[in-house]
Amino acid sequence: MYQDDRSARTGTIAWGGDVNIGRRFHYRFEHANARDALARITPLGSADLSIVNLECVIATRGAENLNKGERASFYFRARPEMLETLIRGNVDLVATANNHSGDYGPQALLEQTMWLDKAGIGQAGSGPDLEAALQPTIRRAGALDVALFSIDATQESFAAAENRPGIAWLDPRNPEAWRTIIEPRISEARKQADVVIVAMHWGANNRHAPDAREIEGGHALIDAGADAVVGASAHLLQGIEIYKNRPILHDAGDLLFDALSRSDNDSGVFTLDLDHRGVTAVRFTPLEIGFCSTKVLSGQAATDAVRRFARKCKALGVHLKPTGHGQGLIDLQPPERPVPALRTPPAVLEKRGVMAISAPRPEWLADDVPPDARFAEPLNVGPLELLGLRVSPERVEHLGNLAIESWWRSPKQVDCDWRIDFRVTSDHPATVGDWGRSSSHDPCDWMWPLQRWTPGQIYRDFYTLRPSSVTNWLDSTLTLSVGLVSHQGKTDRVTLPRKLRFALSPKAGFLVLLASPAQYAVPTSDKISPTPVILWTAQQLQEITGGTWLVKPPEGWYVSSVTQKIKQLDTWGFADPKLLVAIDQRMAMRHELSDFTALKYWDNHDKLPSLQHKGAGAIVARPVEGLKPDFPQLQVPDPLHALIQLGAVARNRLKGRVVTVTGSAGKTSQCLMLKEALSGDCSVVSNSGSNYNSRVGMLHLLANTPEATDVVVLEAAVSAINAPKFQNIRLVRSDICIITNIAPSHMRGGEQGLETVARRKANIVEGMSKGGILLLNREIDCYEIFKERAAQHGVHLVTYGRSRDADVRLLAYDQTNGRVTAQLPHGQKIDYHITAPGLHMAMNSLAALAVKKLLGGPLKPFLAAMAKFQPLAGRGEIRAVDFAGKALTIVDESYNANPVSMRAAIATFGAMPTAGRRILILGDMLELGPDAPRYHQELAPQIRAMAPETVLLCGDLMEHLWNELKTGTKPTSTGAHYRNAMSLLEDIDRHLQPRDTILLKASNSIGFGKILKHLSKADAV
């Protein structure tokens, strides 16, 4: 009986962090007393209610190798009988919202609930739909009822939806929305519970401190009404934060983890003392975590661990007091609130062991081996016969898991639970590690050990092998082998008879891996001999790259340009004499961190003899035969690295300023306009128009920049900004950065939403020196993100746009005559003209004007030059053609498309004066993530308002727009929808009439170039 005195009602909760009883724990469970691995953890046994984060799935269904949006995933699950370890450890509740609960698919996740119910262990965080996953579980702790919510912020691919099983997932990029989602559910839980706890699985692995988003998210959950937030995910302790007198335990580290092969003293159990007000104290007990084992630290080891954790708490503004008993203590004074009446205790199932499954599932059995997988003869592996196998994918194009599907048979009964141990090994083991290291497993994906096998029955096993490491670029052959392991020892390893081989070299045609990213060593300027006019001398090239001249240049030799872009030798304006940089496919992949394996393997060293007449010399990685005896060759280990070094040194010696442009749309047009306008009275170098805005491309431009250049105008792609450690953009060291706009674009894997795009674009400030200027469109989405990042990095913020508070403000724009009226700081007004049509071009001119004011100098030559600017083909170029006797006007926007650029193009087109009909020809906007259909549908009101005579749409996504246009109060029926560009091309002629004006707009890969070519077959009018 509980005391009637409500003020005396108390209870305790133990929070124990990550528990993984999947993978290798199976072996320990049978042979190393792992059943009692948690039984010796005193705080779990003494607490009224013990809670852990179950970081695996307890299920027999499903298969691993689900796409988790990761390059090389881990998959954890356990057989149902493993729950005995939790039962003996006094675990009452498990949090199931995490990045491994969905490893085997939604059906396995739902099956787990059944096994937990059978064991009498409660769970929160997952369910048959989103609402179920967001529901708390209520249990009694002492004399108090406690509601537990479990939420994940790491694995969106497992998220439950309205009609889809999964976990409770909240967007880590939008922690301010957490309160909106959780607050009403906490209010509802208060009707049944005295105390509300939120278990959060958040943040990156192996971080010793929470990041700003975790802190913001924790505060949001407390603001939503939680009495405490208890965290997991990092596998390390992260300190305690106190917010509004309520604790946020950012991470408890590991409690029991099968993947550790080392001792780890950076974990602990947290005991929360409760009364009706919430948490009144937190006690920390340090642990030592080993391979499938855990123990409470004592003596000096405990004292040291408490001191280390106290330092982490101090960094979050919290004082953790050592108790003298190998623990740490924080006393709390939660806010007063009424004492609720004592409730009837919630119903709880009795804990009991779960029996092993009694029969194999059908997918583990086979009547025969598929013909494409069958060996000619069975392969003897210890007491088993391997009958056949498949490896997937057959062509591996980037670093990731290999899936092995195999078929086995046991000729007679086996008395030992041998585990299958596949391995893929390299002939260069020092640089390319094994696939499948430490991945031996019970057959049938852990679920049906050998002692349960029926002799003569064929069993199917499915398992994935994870790569261990790749540390260098070396061609390597990988060979598949298999053996068996058990507590009795190992069988001999057998190389598979099919001689399955994978080669790292693209030349071999199978497997290409991205090694660790390139790191750039750049000499300081004081070590480089100065030169006043010439771009690079022989001495400078040797000093900068550390290379060796295989053939020395003659006295007085120099170059005026340098490039590895063979296709652009005659088109991008490289001045003679030129220095050629010979690279191969692997070098390009290493420095760009991009996958070029769809192309045939290439090595420009092989092309150098046929190109030598175009260059004054070359940087090479190896001697090249077939060159003239006097052709200068500078040998370096990595010519592309040498080009990067030249670019960095050129930036260091540059006397002028660097202006970098990025954004989701309009980067190239902004750069081109800025280059043309500044060229009115300045020397300008730019990569605009070359579409070479990559990690290497930026430094390539700088390597071609003379020291006396006034301004470098440089376009930066988002991938160029977000290189490892931001190293490339930091070498650029921009003085002014322009952000044009933010739109959903290039969204792959787990990336969702505008905030993701904005944060990646905002990383451009990492490449700016303190005191630099971020020139920002004032109406940009996620403005506050850019503002915050500028302040954090000591970068000044200048804005342009139509808003009243913009520093450079657009007052008026008339597309019919190109007149722009702008207001400069301090109220100065200015009128000028632009030829390029469209409001987006007027905005570009505003940004260019802001740059000119920041750089200084007279405006008259700048404005005169800007008025001459015309957009490039594919980016708004207007051309008149005679197509089959029909005079047409084509507005060519076929280069690319996202929602921002599409709306701008339609708006500009709608405001254009036309002699005849307006025809819209639009294709899919790609790489917009899961909201792509909505982005297409949302174009309908703008198109209806423009009222084009005909709308021709192309692609699967544009079908959503077509359906939207055909419905509503003003349906649009004139036009058609086509599945692809070819079907549109075959039918386009019948839709066109003389004097039509046509807008062509789509993403690059839709194929609108063919349509443009078809319409432009005749000579221009």
C-alpha cells in the first residue's frame, strides 16, 4: 500500500543509454553468460523503473540491406530469447525510436512489439502509424505514474507516417517545431501521469558534447512540458544541462553494446529521483563497457570517471558533485505544482522469459538453389556444404556494403553452432581493408543456428559485409572467401570457385572506391619567388609543387595559363603559352569526391602526345612516351593536387578582391552580369559561363589569375562549399559572397527541406575572413540562418532586395524598357537600364550594384557595361527562328530548373510583349526530394494567371501539374502532357503557329536540348 500523504509520494527512474543485443551478442549469449550482462548493474536493479534505449530490433522477419541513406550501414537484430538479458537486468521499458529499430523493415519493427509484450517489457517510440509511434507508455515508479515518450532525430528513413509503420521521428533541422508537435501530447499524458520523460535519440556518433540543435531541441521539449529529457545516440557521455530547473541528459553513452571490441569508460547509468513536481535529483553512476559486458566502476577508476563527466557538465553550466561513493549528484528544485490524486496503477504484464522460436521461417528454407547461383559441385566448408551464392551489387560503384546470398546444406546432424564467416580480402591489405571483418553470424541471418538444422534440408542465408577501410588509391583485386567459426575454433578458409573479383581501378571496370579526401599542403607566400607580370615561371612551379623537372624548360621559360580541362583548351580563353596538367579518372574522383565511373576509364597522360603542340609544357604523374625531347615535364605525385596548390598560392599573392556567388538558381547569370559590369573599368577574371564551379574548379580559376587582377568573380556550387573541413572554399578566402536565393534543388538521400539547402549554402562563410561581407537577398528563405552564421564568423551582412529594410533597395523595375530605380544606403536614388529581361535580372543587377559600391570606383562605366549584358543560351537567351515556314521566338531557359528559377522564368515570360500566342513548354524539375509533386502542382496558379494559349508539359512529375491545371474553377485544357521529351518532339509541330513565342524550361537531363535543336534547325531570322 502506498502512503496516503500525497507530499510523500516519490519514485526513482534509471536511464541506461544504448543497449544492443544484436549481431555478435548471439554468440556471447550462448557461451559467455551474457544473459546476466545487465544483472550486475546495481542502479538498474534498485530503481523503481528502469529504462534503456534498445538499439536493435527483436524480430525474425525481414532482411537487412535496406537503404538507410548511408554509405556503409550497420544492421542490428536479435533472436527473441535474447530478451532474457533485459529481464534479468530489471529493464522495464525500452525506447525504440532510434537508427537501428527499423534495420529489418517495418514488419520486423511491428513484430518486435509482440515479443516485448510476451516478455512483459513496455516500449515507446514505434507503432503501426505516426500517431501510435508518438504515444507515450505509462508505468508506475514508486508511488508515481511516469509517461515515457521516445523520439528519434537521426534516421528519417524509418519515420512512421499516417499509413506507414515506423518510429516517432522529428526533424533535427527544425527543433523549434518540436514543441508544437509534442506539447499537446504531453498535456494529454498529464491526465494519466505525474511525471513526463522524453527519451531522445539525437546527434552524431562519437561526439563529446551536444551541438546547438540538440540544445535547442532539448529546450523545446522542456518548454512543451517535459519534466526531463534523457538522450542517447553518441555512444559517449555528453554532460547534463539544466533548463528551467529540469534536467536534459544529453547522452548516457552505451549500457550494453555488442560491437565494442575495446573497454570504454565513457558511459553511465543515471538515477532520477522523483516527486510530484518532477525530477528532484540526478545521480550518475559510471560504467565500464566491454565486448558484450558491462560493470559498475569502483575505486579510483570511478572517481576519475566522475571527474571527467563533471567537466562535461561544467561546460553546460551545471555543477556535478562527487558523492564519495563513486557517483556524482545534482540536486534540483523543480517548480511547484499541485499534487494529483493517487491513481490506480497502470496495468503491467508480468516479466517472463521468451522461448526460442520452434520452426524456421519459409524464407530461410529452399527446395533448390537458383540456377544462376548454383555451383557445379557443392563446396565443402567444415561440416557444411555450400551449394551456391549471389553477390549484390555485381557492379559496385562506390564504397558500401556487399550483400551475400548463399545456400547451404548439412549432410548430417551438427553438434556445434558454427557461424558463417564470409570475407572479401584485398591484395593490398595495408591500404584496402577487408569487407566483412568481425561479421561472422549464425545462419539464416542470425535466426536459425546449426544445431537446429535438419540434415539434407537446404537453408538460405542472407547477410551484408561492411567495408572496413580504404586509406589510399591503389588498384586492388578483391577476392571472396568463406569459413566457419565457433567457440571450438575455426575451419580452413575456402576461396570461392567462381573467382569473384572486384577491381579498384576504373580500368578494370568493376569497383571504384572513394578514398579519404585529399588534404592540401600549400607553401606560404614568403617562400615563393615573386614575379610581376608572368603567371608562373619554371622555378615557381617547382617551388610550389615540390616536383622534379624530368625535362627542364629553357632559360626564361614561363606560362600564362594552366589547365587540366583538355576539352576547354581552345574554348575557355586560355592564353598562350599554356601549361597542361595531365590527370586521370582516379585523381578527379579523389579531389572532387564525385563518382565518374559511368564514364569509360580515362587517363590524360595517354592523350598528352597528341596535345603537346597546344602547350608549352606539362605537369605529369609519370614519364610520358611520345613527347618531343625538349617538351618540359614537371613530375609530381598528384598533378591535380599541384593545380590546387597553384590556385592557393595565386590567391595568397592576389592584390585584388574575390567575389564568390552561390545560390539555388541564377548563379551563372549573376556572375556573368557582374563580370561584364565590373569590366567597364577593372581587370576581371571569372569562371562564369564555363560551368566549372566545383571544388577543383574554383582553385583552377585562381591558378589562372594574374597577381595584378582587380576582381575575381567566382561561382561556387554547394558541393564545392561543403568539401571535407570546408578546405577548398577556405583556400578561396572570399572577400564578398553573394547568396542569390534558396530553393529545393539537388536533394538526395536523407536531405529534405529548404533549411537543409540553406545551411549548406551558409557554410560559404567558412571560406571568408573576419571582416568579409555576406551580400544577401533580403527576401531569401531562411534569412535568419544566414544572419546567424554571418554573426558567428565575424562577417558583415549587407542586404539587397525589395524590402524596406534592404541596404540596397529595388524601388521600381519596368520590363518593357528595362529601367531600374534603386535606392543606395543613406537614401541616394539611382536610375539605370538593363537589357536582360525579368525581375530576377533586375535583382541580379541590384546585387552587382551593391558589389560595385563595396569595391569602390565610378558608377558610370560600370552601369554602361551592365546595360550591355545578355543572358547565355539556356539561361534566358531570346532567339528568333524560322521553323518550317513559321516565324517563332524562343526564350531558351532549358539549362536547368527548380521552383525558384521556374517561377522567375514564367513571370518574365508572362510580362514579355509578344506578336502572337504564348506557348509554355515545361519539363520536370528534378532532385526536389519527396515534395517534388507538390512543387510542380504549385505552379498552376501562376500559369492560370498568365493564361498562355497552349501548355505542353513533359515528364512524370509534370503530370501532377497537368492534372492540377485541368481541375479547379479555371481549368486549362489547351495543350497536352507527354511522358518524355521524345514523345513531345514527335508531336510538337502540330501545336505551333506562326508568330508564337515559346518558353522552354526544364531540368538538364529531361532532354529539352533536342527540342531546342529541332526548333532551331533553320537559320536564325
